[in-house]
Amino acid sequence: MRVSSSIVLIVLLALSSSAMAVPTLDQEQATSDGSSPIGPWRTLGQTFTAGVSGILDHVELGADYNFNAGSSPLMVDIRDVAAGVPGSTVLGTVDVTHGFFDGWNSVSFLSQNIALTAGQEYSIVVYTTAETNLPTMNVRWNPASYADGAAWEQGVGGTWEPLMFWDDAADLQFRTYMESSPIAGVPAPGAILLAGVGAGLVNWLRRRRAL
């Protein structure tokens, strides 16, 4: 079966363009000096301000959970922000059926195509209906260290209140990653490699045809 060099080039160009999109760390509060539980009676949230415009790839959340089995299932939402607190508009949600484990936990939102706008506030909201093996979220208490958002708590049927430890405000331990493309006109390393492979393959096919 003969393979057209044009088809080969089209396939390789498609692959190279997909290789140009990579998740990039955008917002981060990576420290922790305490923890705070969630449960059916208590939801936790963290507001943040997007630094770049694009599609949200995933978020990472720090948890303090010392059992190998992990916590009970939980839900993670990306929501809007209304009057400075997590809002009611859900932009995307993930059911983390395996729960959270000790340390950083990655939650992917890429398939939900959530578009964030630079300079606009959003919120990460974590909640569960489970009553046992509850996850405990890592928190920066003393003092809060993320300037472009804050941690919040909400009781059943209640309003959002600042998550506090005595007189100290708090932030959850979190990271957000965006899908981004390289600067226009500067190909990604993957694209360069695939282009080189493509050129070599096309030349080989032409030589075979000439024999």
C-alpha cells in the first residue's frame, strides 16, 4: 500500500500542533502550617484570581490524610465569585470517587473546557456527603500568604464566612494549571522534533517511489 507524502505531512502537523499545548502553573499557595476538615456539615472554598486567560487544565489541592486507603469520596467545583465569596454558578465539577490522599492531589478539569479570564476571580470549592474517613485540607494559617484570594467555610444552609484561626485569616494549599500555547512564531520542542521526523519520512517515501 502506498502512503501519500501529503497525508504523512498532514498527520505530523496535527500532532505537532497538539504538542504545543502544555499545562502551565498559574496560581499557587504551596505552604501549610495546619489543616482543616470538611464534612457533610462543612464546605471549604478558596478564591483565586486567574493570572492568564485560557482553559483550566487541572488544580492541585493539599490534604492531610495519614491512612493509605485515602479519604471518602468528595466533590471539587470550580465556581464564580460573588461579592468576594465563592458563588453559586458552577463552571465545572469533578467527583473524586477515590478520595484524597496525604499530600498533593490532582483534579483534572481539562475535559470540561472551563475558560478563565486573566484578572477575574474564581473559586475552588471542596465538599462531601460522607460522614467517615473525612478529608482534611492543608491550610496556611499564620498568616494567610496568597494575596489574590482567601479561604472560606460554609455550614449547612449558612453563608460563606472567612476561614479563621483565632485572628488569622487562612488560605488553602492549592495550585491552578492552565493550558497555554508558546509565543506566536516560536515552535515548541515537540513541534520541532515532529517536523524533522516528518521531513525525513517524506524524503524517504519520495526515494522509494523513485526506485
